[in-house]
Amino acid sequence: LSAAFATLAATTVAASAITVGFSQIGSESGWRAAETTVTRQEAEKRGIDLKFADAQQKQENQIKAIRSFIAQGIDAILVAPVVATGWDAVLEEAKDADIPVILLDRTVDSDKSLYLTAVTSDLVHEGKVAGEWLAKDVGTNPCNVVELQGTTGSSPAIDRKKGFEEGIAGHDNIKITRSQTGDFTRTKGKEVMESFLRAEDGGKNICAVYAHNDDMAVGAIQAIKEAGLKPGTDIKVVSIDAVPDIFLAMEAGEANATVELTPNMAGPAFDALKAYLDSGTEPPKWIQTESKLYTQSDDPKAVYEAKKDLGY
Ligand code: AHR
């Protein structure tokens, strides 16, 4: 009897297992790598068959992957959209095929009826928290800020810029003097910071760097050190993501603040998807994840230890 029951249970699980396609942007940052790892883990926990497609930073690859998922007739699609525009046609194709699409970590400018839900942080708020931190830290001292933007046209680059500007609004002593994309990568973050340092009298005219992610901040820290200045002291460093490496930099006094972005977007996405597929429960159009500010006074070594094995 128990063998028969086991067989029946296994059949039930197999019958209810779903296949989900995941169009991931690529692997530009430590945060992105963690999101990929966590998405695989969350799928495995739930017995979901995850089909993974790495778009290598190209929207055209994401569109191809989504079309291929639709052709395979899979149950749902997760997409982390590299940029915010240009999704209408492919999202309509998924809708026509009755395949729910969930956006992960970035938003799009398409009509909300074209996707089931978006699991993201409040990207404007993240930038605002970073700006407010800096405004408080510098007080009334003059401060020229250089900004390393994320990928051009991506929702985090647009929103984190806007949020930071809101955060420093009304503090006329703080000015963004240079702003350029570093594409969310360490290498580009370092390169662009080097050019900012050259253009600003070796860094003497820079009071702070605001990076749209920690990886670019880590690259900038390297550039500042190579220019003979002390990151965290001569030039303050504030960024977003809270990846383990930024806590090592904080522990060394080389980074000042970061705003946490959880890499677990897939857990809430799969839960919403299950409720939708099981009982037709429509999730809210936005499932918001938390944003938390960390500074050097938050025991960076302990945070590093707690995070270092989480897939970053
Ligand atoms: O969309 C989230 C952003 O993308 C992360 O902050 C960044 O590290 C990543 O590449």
C-alpha cells in the first residue's frame, strides 16, 4: 500500500510541476549573479522546471528567448528587462498565448495589462535614500558629486538618478558635477571614475561618488586609490545593492553607505504565480521588495559574513 501511495504522490507532484522560462539580463554584477542563483534555488524548492536564458545584456536576445518560450508552450515567463522600452509586441504575443509574464527587478513602460506583476524594489526611493544619506553626512559643507549611472535606458538607471536628485534637493551646497554610465560593471565603473578624476584635478574637486550599484562603486574605489586618494575619506562612496564586497570595503573604511536590494525576486514571483495558476488569484501589479540603508556603523564584517555564501 505504501509503495502504491508513494507512486501516486510522485505522479501528483509530476502532474502539478510547471515549467517557467527565465530571460535573465546577463552577469554584469555580483547582485545579478546572486539573483540567478537564488532564482534557480527558489525554482528547485518548488519543483519548478526552470528554463534559463542568458541574454548577454541584449534586449534582442531577451525578445528571442521569450518568443522561444512561447513556442515551447511553457507555463509562465520571468523576465528581468534590460531596458525599459520596446517590450509591447513580445508581451502582447505572450498574452495572446495565455502565458503570464512576471517582471523581475526592473520595470518597463508597457501597459500593465501586458504582464501579471512586477517584483521590484522602489528604485526611485533607493536613489533618494542614497541622496539623503549624503546630504546628512556632508551637512552644510560644499560637495561636488560624480555619478556613475547604470545601463542607459534601464529603469534602475533612470529611477536611481531621479531619486538621488530628489534626496539632495534643497541642499544647494551639493552639486552633481559629472554623470556618465558605467553600465553596472566594475570595469566600466573604474574606467569612468578614472576619467572623472583626470577631469577634476586628480580628484581634488570631487567630494563624493554616487554609483547606481556596488560593483561600479568597487571599481571607483580602485580608481581613487590608484589616484593616490583615500576612498571613503577624501572621496565618499555611496551606492546601491549591498553585495558582500561592499561590506569588505566598508570595513576597510573605503565605502560609506549602500542601499540593499534583495536578490530574491523569484520567491515572491513564484508564490504569486502559484496562486494565479491554482485559483486565478490576481496579484497586485507591483510586489515591492524592501530597501535598507547600511553604513559603516552597521558592523560591515558581520554583514559580509552573513551574505558571502548567498550566491553573490
Ligand atoms: O536591476 C537591478 C540592478 O541590476 C542591480 O542594482 C545591478 O547591480 C544590476 O546589474
